[in-house]
Amino acid sequence: MRTTSLGGLQVSRIGLGVMGMSAFYTGAGRDDAASIRTVQRAVDLGATHLDTAEAYGPYVNEELLGRAISGRRDQVVVATKFGLVSHTGRPGPDSTPANIRAAVEGSLRRLGTDRIDLYYQHRVDPGTPVEDTVGALGELVAAGKVRHIGLSEAASATIRRAHAVHPVAAVQTEYSLWTRDVEADVLPALRELGIGLVPYAPLGHGFLTGGIRSLDGLDANDWRRTNPRFTGGNLARNLRIVDGVSGVAAEVGATPAQVALAWLLAQGEGIAPIPGTRRADRLEENTAADGLRLTGAQITRLNELAPASGERHAAADMAAVDR
């Protein structure tokens, strides 16, 4: 697996999102032993950029990752997030310095480590100036508890304010062939500032794999059952995107998931997607995309696919992004 730089932090070009092993998706929490084996297989394959958050569960996903990397800590890049869980009793998102100081201690304990390689603000806290948040994160860097800091789903103006206080290594946001909003303002700002981009849901929450053509088979509590792009007729309309990706996949002898990831990697250096899966076979499929090369004509065809129908999140969740 080749590597790329996120603001000076070297990571595998394809990582692993651990969230779905514990929360939100069909099968979450059913077989922790298999999930741990998948994380360990990721390390074996060089997909050593591992992403979690205290809010996933909450807490249990960090604990799972901690067990998975026990004895292999120095082989991996551990990323986690704070701010959606308040340890101070404050309602709503909490990125106050006091909450950050409490949150980091819990994450370190659950992960079984003495440092976090990449520590993100999970969502921008409108009640706390980002300068105060980043100032507290800078203190954690100075103390050696955090190596690099990041933001998630932040607007370009917020990213600039944060980076002026302390270098931001990476911004995490949804980015894929069916979610390209980042290209308008955020990605140009990241390029200018030398900040990396970590696309989450790079396979469109599984949609771009081609394996979801209806909601049949999804757990009753699967998050996608309430997502606008999977409901109200949008799922059927969005199949045209999958069909376009599948056409390119057939040409190159790859899977739709591999083509979707190869398209992301073709967008330039400093982009490190973190597809999530509980299954080792899917992990192996995803990591193989690092070796797939698309032609200029194929990339153009993918670029010209129609935008997805429906918002990428429900209204309440959309209100928390791009702030």
C-alpha cells in the first residue's frame, strides 16, 4: 500500500473506517471477534490509517479498535474524534477546552495508547470559537497526547481560522462520486493551506458497491433507511450512478467499489479515503483499489455522472455540517 501526506502525517492511501463495526449499519456489534480480525487484516495489508470516534456507540468503537491494535500500536495511525459527547454536562456539541481535556483522556484509555495520531473536532461547535478549541488542541500536541489535529465537516472559512491558530493536518468530510460538494470551496482551501482530505463514506454508504438496489436486507435500525438518498424514490433514481460506475468497472476488470475508490485517489495527493467494512473480503477488495489506474477518458465519464438525488443527510444532520 502506498502512502500519502495529510499535512505532514503519513498515512496509507486507503484506510479503514471502523464505525460500522459498532454502530449505525446492518450487522453492527454482532461479531466483534470478526471485526477485530478485519482490523488486523487491514494492518497486514498496509491499510494502517484507522478511524473511529468516541461518539460511535458511544465509546464501544474506540474500545474495539483498542483491542484490535493491542501489540501493534506502532504499526498504525490512529484517528479519533471528540465534541459530540459532552463530559461537562453542556447540551449539544461541546468543543470547549474543558470538554476536550476530559475527552482525550477517555479516548486514550479506551484505545489503550499514550497518544492519538490524528484528533478531530467531530462537528464545529457554534457555541465555542474555533480558536479556543484549536488552542486547547495545540496544548495537547505540546503535551504529546496528540500528534496532529483535524476538523470534520467544517466550512472553508472555519478551516482558515483554525489553521491560523495551529496547523490543521486534515479535514474529514463526505466525498465520493455521489457527494462532491467539497470541490466547490473546501478542497481548494485545503490545497492552498497544505491540509489533507480524508473522505468518509467514499462508497456512498455502500451504495456505490452496486450491492444495494433496494432496502431489503437492511436491519430495521440501519441508518440508511432514513437517509434521503435511499428513500422517497431517490434510491431508484440514484441507481443510474451505480450503473455508470459498473460500466467502467466492467471495462477495467474491477469491482464498482474499486472504481469509486480509484476515482477518489485520482483527484490528487493528500486524499486518503477511509471506506468502512466489517468483512475481511470487502477490505481486501477495497485495498486493491490502490493499484487500479483509470484512463483520462474513464475519469471524465465518471466526472460527468449526474449528481445524486436527495440531500446527503437528513435536515437535522445537514444543519451541523459546513459551519
